[in-house]
Amino acid sequence: MLRWLASTERGASGELVCPEHHIEHTGKSAGALLLAVELMAHGDGGEADALFALARRVALRISSRLEREGDSTCFTFRPGRHDPYNCSNSVIDGGACSDALAAFVMAAGARLPAEEREALTRASVLHAQTYLRYCIVDKGIPAQCAWAMTGAAQAFRLSGHEVLRHACEVGAERLNGIQREDGSVPYHPVEWGAEHPGAADASAFYQSRVHAFTAFALDAVLGPEEAARRDAGFAAGLDFLHGLQGPDGIKTASVEAKPWYWRSAYEVASHPFDVAAFAAEWRRTRAPRAASALAASWRAWLAHVGHDGRPASHVPPPGAGSNATRSYQCAFFWAAHASWMARSLPEIEEALAAEEESPPVHECRVRHFEGADLARLDTPRLCAWVRGSRPPGSAFHGSPAGGLLRVHDRATGKDLFRASPFARRPECAWSGASGVFSPGRGWRAGRDELRFSLWLARHRRRTDGVIAAAREPVRALRTAVIAPASTAVSSAFDRQSSLEVAESGSIRWTAQLADRTGRRVGGEIAHELRVNDAGQLELRVARRGPLPARAAWFRLPAQGRGEVDGDAATVCFGDPRD
């Protein structure tokens, strides 16, 4: 993977140029630098020398990109927020740059000439002192605050400036304060300035970053023992991360505050951060669940790495072209993020060995994460996820799917059911038509998303050409404006239903028909997901009285056995046991 990143270097300048966006993602070049630093520890002879030479070129190039922000006292690494094709901002890039530069200086030691060591140290510390320490206590997105902490913590190790250590401690307290009791972290809390309430939803993509980065930063400034004691939100946050992850290592992507980032039903681009979080849990607790989760996440990510070292975020479904399901970020980002995998190599090796020695034992149990209103039901053969209440959302903000989200078969390693977030008539739900087509409702629901799609179109024109760019506003018009304006209603669109875990171990929830905006139109539909006597997962859905919709019907899933009998429907997943 580092070889693929290095192949983008212009000459021997240390400037790495993204083959998709055709610019230098400086913050991701920092990931390449960190990869080289980590691999230096595992190389010998000529290989280690080549890694050092590459790291030195990239480090000097990164340090040269530090510039003053206009007339302010802040120094930031360019391009940061100044180039829209960078797909990042100054705090994300800066945290990575200060971190990687410090890591290289500490690893290189006396091999670096004094003037280069001084220049690299100055760049790392100056950025942390003038920018990152303020972002830690001021930024409204928790994952970005935590990323700033990684750079400030490493700069503290270089400089010993106590203000950087203190900023990391305050940052950890701030992040713990915004975390919900169930361990879930809102992507962008309303109280921290989110413009859309859906942005405050939980995020399967970002959850692990907050805890992996916070653990890393506190380890750096306090030492492992004191860090574990002070990292108050870590245990609950990892509980929620475990709850999201399936036995195949893939997280339930339908729990996502930022659905516009993805065109796929799942992603593995966040797995380097998952691995880093599970590695921290393994170091601190030696819990078998940490080893199992770490190994599963590692294997799922590795299966998406090409022979040339280029990573993919997902595999397009059959019949779908790669452009149709292309994610917002690019392979250069995902390869750079593998640096967090490299940081976790010792834990990966230990976890793989521990997993072989102690096979996981699966038992029937239900977990309910009340802050996100997400429930998970596990059996020795299957596991399923159900979502109840969710924040108000749109096509671009907040989790688009509710009710049954996913059913996974441990034996085959395949999903038996996965919610289709933007289907007009979702599977395993009652749907119908209500009212009349309302352009005003659609415009109110999606006008901001339609405007934002023009920005996405500019981005797609750079990566995929004019035709792909033209599809962006068309897609936004269809999903963000026309869909909410339509007459389609479904129990899966209801954002106000709440889950209840019964003493028997079943998951129950009552939903109403709602339109795409989440506006309820009435009716009452009772759901129960339980383990039946045959060991299958059984979903029972019954409407209580008539539904206020035309052509109301229950859509059976493509996989699973089911039947509809009047007002009731039953769906069974998994083969009956002997």
C-alpha cells in the first residue's frame, strides 16, 4: 500500500499527487509518512534505508506547506480547507501532519541533520500551538476535535509544552461530556452548532475515530496507565462500536448521520480506525472480544485491498458500475489511513493468535443502546439490528432507514437482509400511498441538499467527468426533493417509533405510516423480532386496524421465508434447526 502511495510522488520531491483529484492531499501525505515510519521499525538493511529516504522527502515537503492564515496568528498546512478538491479541512490535515512529523523526528533521531530536525519540529509544534490546541476546545465535530488531539499530543512529546498536554486533557473531558450514556457519539451535536438535526445522529463511520484518537492522545501525554484511568468514555464507546460491528467485521452502515458520503450498502474505509480502537481496548483489557473484533475488522479491510496495494471502500453490487456507487473520498485517503493499521501491527498479530487459541462463544442475547435507540439480537447462528427513534433527517443528513436494518448469517458470512434506505416500498415494512404529490413539501425538505449537490457535481467533474457530474443534481432531485414530495408512506420511514426489549429477549416496537420527511400520517403497526422454537429469527408484523393509505401492502424480503395473512405478516430468517 505504501508502494502504491509512493508511486504518486513527483520525481523525488516528496510531493504525492492524488491520481483522482490531481492535487496534493497534504494531510494524507502525512499518512504515507506515518506508514513509512511505522514500517521502518519492521524493516532491515536496504529496505529500512529506502523507507527512511521516502519518509524524509515527504516530511520535508509537508513542513514546507505550513503557511500563516492571512493576518491571523494561526499557521496551517495547505491546502487544508483552501482547495475544495482536497475533500478535507485544516484541522483534519493539521492533526495528521503535526502527528506524523513528530513521529518521524522521534523515530529518525540522530539520522536527521540538525537543521532538518529543527525545521520539522518547528512545523509540528507551531501548528499545534497556534491552531490545534484551539480546535480541540472549539470545533463542533467530535471526530475532528479528537484528530486535533493526536497532533497536539505528539507535538507535546517533542516540545514538552504543558499547554498542549492540558488541551488534550480538556479535549478528552469535552468529548466524554458529549458522548451519550450508551456510548454513541453524535457526529455533529446540535449543542455544538449542527445546522441540521440529522447531523447529530450516531455515525458508524466516525464512531471509532473519537475513541482511537482520544486513547492515542492520552497515552502520549499521560502514559498508558493514567490514560486508561482518565479516558472515561472509552469503555462505553467501545461497547457501542462492538454493537455496530457484525461477525464479518462489517458495521451496520444504516446507522449514519452523514449518508451522502456513501453510495454503497456498507464500507470498510473506516476500518483502520476501528482496528486502532480495538487495539487500544486489547492493550488495556486483554478482553477476548477485542481480539475477535480486531481480527474481523482487519480481515474485512484486507479483502478490499487490490494486488497493487490500492484499497477500496466497498465492492459494487452486481450490475452496478464503480462510478454509480463511488464514495466521496478516494483511494488515496483510504491508503493513507492505513497508517493507523500500521500503528496497530503488534496488537493485530497478538489478536490473531489469541483468536486462534480461544474461539469465540456465541450465545443468545439482546443489547439495547438506548441513546441511539439501536438494538442487536444475537443467536449462535444469526444476528440482527433494529433501529427505533431517530433524529429528523433528509436524504443527506441522519440515518435514512428504521426498523429492521440487517440480518447476518454467521455460518455463511453473508447478509440475509439489509435495509434499502431509499426504496419507495422497503422490504419487511407496510407501505402505501397517502395524500397527493406535494412539490412544496419536497422543496422544503430537499432544497439545501439540491444546492449542495451542485458542489458535489463540481467534485465529480474533476474525478469522473461531465456526465458523472450531471448525475449529481439529478440524483439529489430524485432522493431529496421528489421522494419527500411523493405520496409514498411506509412504517420504515417513521422516525418516532421507540424500541422495547421484552423480558423474553424479543425486540418490540410500534410504528406508524410516515412519509419520507418522517411526518406521520397515522395507523398503528406492531413489530416483534424474536428467536422461534426452530432457532430462526422471526419477525412478526401486525397492523392494528385499517391503515390510512391507499394500496397498503407488506413487502416480503427477497431472502427469508414469509407470508402475509390479512393484517399480519411473518418472516423467518435462517434454516430451522434439526
